[in-house]
Amino acid sequence: MTQSSNPDQKRPLTLRDVSEASGVSEMTVSRVLRSRGDVSEPTRERVLEAARRLGYVPNKIAGALASQRVNLVAVIIPSLSNMVYPEVMTGISRVLEDTGLQPVVGVTHYQPEREESVLYEMLSWRPSGVILAGLEHSDAARAMLENAGIPIVEAMDVDGEAVDSVVGISHRRAGLQMAEAILKAGYKKIGFLGTMMPYDHRARKRLEGLEEGLAAAGITLADREFYSGGSALLKGREMTEAILARNPDLDFLYYSNDMIGAGGLLYCLDQGIDVPNRLGLAGFNGVELLQGLPRRLATMDACRLEIGTTAAQIIAGLRPGGVVGGERVELTPTLQLGDTIRV
Amino acid sequence: MTQSSNPDQKRPLTLRDVSEASGVSEMTVSRVLRSRGDVSEPTRERVLEAARRLGYVPNKIAGALASQRVNLVAVIIPSLSNMVYPEVMTGISRVLEDTGLQPVVGVTHYQPEREESVLYEMLSWRPSGVILAGLEHSDAARAMLENAGIPIVEAMDVDGEAVDSVVGISHRRAGLQMAEAILKAGYKKIGFLGTMMPYDHRARKRLEGLEEGLAAAGITLADREFYSGGSALLKGREMTEAILARNPDLDFLYYSNDMIGAGGLLYCLDQGIDVPNRLGLAGFNGVELLQGLPRRLATMDACRLEIGTTAAQIIAGLRPGGVVGGERVELTPTLQLGDTIRV
DNA sequence: TTGAAAGCGCTAACAG
DNA sequence: CTGTTAGCGCTTTCAA
């Protein structure tokens, strides 16, 4: 382990070191380093020069304790492997970059207990705000959020009761809207393919919305197939093969996400199945990936980027009209029929 | 904004509140909450009960300042959209989960200046270690790393000089190995397709390795095509079309990543190009996605998960043999010929 | 424009 | 097993 420059170091440098090296009081050094208050130009330069020369890195822990201010925003998401969340993160970062706030990511793996412990851990750093996915939390988690005394944004989903602010789309309505599109195109025997995860509440709500929409036309979901783990594209193929083998007269497949939908599409093309006439397909999310596929899978944009930017704006206090908290922002996803629903 | 329970709250709860509520000294409360030292069972329970009832969340800022210990590990990566990094993260989390250490993610967008500022920001929280991608850093960043006095792991790449420990593969060697496989299969007119990013040092090194390997057989790279931004799958299609239009007699295409490679493969299949006889293809990374494609793209596994776990073990002091720092772990990627290199 | 004093909320180290 | 005493490194507040 290298340990160059900063000679007899052991103890990390403190403000006092910079103070001594520059012959200026700690307080003034602090002012210079935070660009707070008025400091004469010569003093300023002496301080900066000394800090740079020593390689001083401020201790935010001490700073935060003294000032009771922490420029961290806790972001709690279910997974990093599902591209949806990194995209929300991108939206969040984009807004926070200009505010001096820093996102800190925690991952729950879709487990409520993990969410609870990650939240506890993060709150113990006294962040300036919390953004987390979904409206479903353990009682303890909800209690922590309510008592945190900082802005909370529940993101992605608006179907339920929020602790403070909420930004997202209605997944129930998304499912409903898909049902309407399917029925309008004349499909009758509909199958659903999705994740096994009992805690993927948003996929569950889409399915409920779908069933509700079908029921309104007197139609019942003909079959369903669930999976967990593994390569989504491959799973999409396998599930499609399985459900069609079991139920050859299905004429529409609704996938809970675009990756398995893409796998299904590739499978159907391989098999020479006539999409969308013999069989219609649709996914969910509007992922970029779809653009390179041989045919455009029908999908619905989940407004991921906008969810991220809006959530971040709420935390950063940047909402138009100076709204302070308790906001409810429902975004409207657009249905893209692509080439896999007949017209 | 809801603000239930914890009645006249304004000020967040402190240890003292729990101490008063339970009639036990602050010190003992602290011991119970950290499970440190011996505390009688009845006292323990009174404290826990009080803490739970009040909804107390410890203040790690104060704790860290007092104990000079921070259970955070800084992880600095170029991007979240490139699935490679989330996978490394997965490896890191998996190991850290059992150690009480918490990863904190920072993203640089492949910009050295961003890396420098993210690093500065993170170091100011005095983490227990740093894991960052690559060996190329600004002078200032390198100086900070050297002076940090904590374990540093540079991950992904081993071609260069490390600050402390390094875990990864040799991308130069990966390119070389690919060149050998290409030549062995009898391809002669080779094209390279990659990202524009001047700071994707690892892609650059693979290209250099490829050229070196080809040169050994007296062959020069016939053409190259670069891109930036957009859907990688779609870009892969477009670039493949462009390079083949310009240079129809190319008989092998080496892509700098699997996503554009997959796009290229889909394009070739669409066009009815005979892969791998008329045209060979290869990507890089061994991404899961490939498994669902109609044909298996040749690729090379980048050992992402193992890089993550090893890096985390080094930071957590979990290396076999109790090694302490300054480790160099070179992993060996395996070449998978798939169905797109002829045999 | 600069400095001195007094903590922020917690834990190390030591006593009892 | 439990309590007391000092800080951790910075910023707030007030004074010069």
C-alpha cells in the first residue's frame, strides 16, 4: 500500500493543520473552504495554497455534526439489474448535480425486510431527503419515514397512500389501458407472463388492471405463466414456448416487462408465428433495447426519467410554485402499439 | 407532510432521550444499541423497549466522529447504464452484506474531472475503503487515493500501475487472444466497431491488443467504426450496415461490447448474411442477454462478478492468507466461440 | 474581516 | 455490570 507525500502522516489532516500551515485561524480557513462570509483575497489565497499543498480533504462528518446539515439524499430501489431503476437514478442525478446534493443508493432486492434495514441505515446518516420505490412498506419502515422530519418521495407508483409526496404512474390504469387496446384489436384469448416476485407490486397492479379491463368485456384471462431469476430474454422464450404448448389457441400475450417480451417476440419470429395477426404481443416499460429488435414490440413507457427528475426536484425544493411537500404527481404513460398489435 | 407519533418533535431524538425514557445512562444505552460490552438482560430490554417506543434512529454522524470509524465503502464507477457495472456492484454487495460495511455508489459518466470530484466528495466522508474502475485517474485523484490512508482497489483492468490493490483482467491480452482466435479460424479482413469514448480505456486496450495480435500475422485492421450514445442494439445494427456498405469484403467484425455485437448479429441475420462462414462476429463481456438471441454471439467473459467479490474482500480484509494490501489479482477471461466464429 | 468559545451527539477510556 | 469524563473536527455565535 503506497503512502506517498504528506510525510509523517498517520492521522488524517485537519483544519488545524491547514490553519497552522497558513497562519490563519481555523475559523477563517473554514470560511475560505466553504466560500462563506467575507475573507480578504490575500488570506483566501494563502489558505487555498496551504490546503492544496497539504492535500487536505475536509471531514464532512465533523462538518455535518456541527452544522446539522447533510447534503445526502437516500435513494432506495429494489434492484440494479432491472434497467428501470438505473434510469430513474439517471433522472435523479441529473437534477441533483446542480444542487450540491448527492444521491446515495441502497438496494433492497425486492425484500421488505431489506428495505427496512437499508432505510434505517440510511436515516442514521441524517440525509436531506429520501426517495424510494413504491408505496408498500413494512409498518416499521413507514413509521421511520413519517418520523424522519425530512422530505420523502415515494416513486414509480401512485396507486396507494403516500407518506409524504408521490411521483409515478398508475400501474393499475396501465393494465386497464392495455386491456382496452387488446380488446379493441379484437384479441380474445389472452395470456399473461410475468415475474414470480410476490413483492413486485407494480407488476401485480398491472395484472389486476388488465383483468379488470378484460372483465368489463366479459373476458377472463385464459392462462398465466410466472418465472424468477435468470436471463430475462431467455426466460421470455422459454415461457412463451411453455404457455403456447399448453394453450395453443391463445391469441395475445401480455408480458410484465419488455425483456421477457423481447424474448417472446424473438421466439415467435423463430417459430414463424404470424405476429401480430395470429398472435399479438405487448411488454411494459419502453426500454431502449426494443429499438434494435427486428420488430417493434408494443409497450408502454413508464416515464422513468421524468419520475427521477420530478422526485429529485421535490427533495431539492425546486418545484414550480414553491410547493413544499405532500405533492402527488401522476404521470401519463403512452401506449406504443409498435408492430405486435394488429390495427 | 405527515408527522405522526413522537409528539412535540422538531429536534430529532438523541441518545439522551432514550436514556431519560429508560432511566439508564446514555453510555449504557449506547452499549445496548451497539451490542457492545456486557449489559444485564433486564436493562437491555428496558432500553430496547424505550428506543423502539420512541422510534429512535441513532445518529451515525456523531457516532462516526466519536469512534473514528465509518462503515462505508466508496464505489466509483463510470456508468449505471452499462450493465457491466451494476454486475460488479452485485458482487461487491454480496460480500459486504456480511461485514457490516455499506457500499456507497458514485458515478463519473466516464469523465475524469467527475471522477476527481466524486472521489473528493466521498473521501470527505472518511470511508473505510475505495473501489474504483480502472487505473487511469487525474493526478489529483491519484494523489488523494495515495494519501487517503485506507485500502484502495482499482477494479476491472490490470494493465497499468496500481495505487494499492488491483483486481481485473488484462484487456490488452483479451484483444490479443481474440486476434488469435480470429486468425486461427482463417478470417483475414477484420473490422472493429466500438464506442467513441476516448476515456473507455479498457475498450481501447482491447483494440490495441487486437491490432498487436493481427500484426504478428502481418495483418492490419481493415476498417473501424465508432459511435456514441443511443440504444446500443440499434447502434450495432446501424454501424454494421455502415461498415459493410463501405467495405463489403470484410469477413470478421469485432465489437467492443456485446450489446452492439448483438445488434450486429440481428442485422446480419435479417440480411441473410451467412454467419459465421461468410462473416464472423464477436463481442465482449459475456452478458446474460446473449443467451436469448437466435444465435450465440462469440464473446469473452469479463469476470464481472468475481471482480466485485474480490475487490470487496480486499476492502473488508477477508483475503485468504490474511493479505493486507497491495494485492494484484489478475483474472482470466474465457473465450466462448458461440455460433459466430467458424471452427 | 477575523478570532475565541461553545457545543453538535456520540463513544473511548477509565472508574467504580 | 454501570456510570463519568473527555473529546472526535468542524461550525455557530458572538465579540473584537
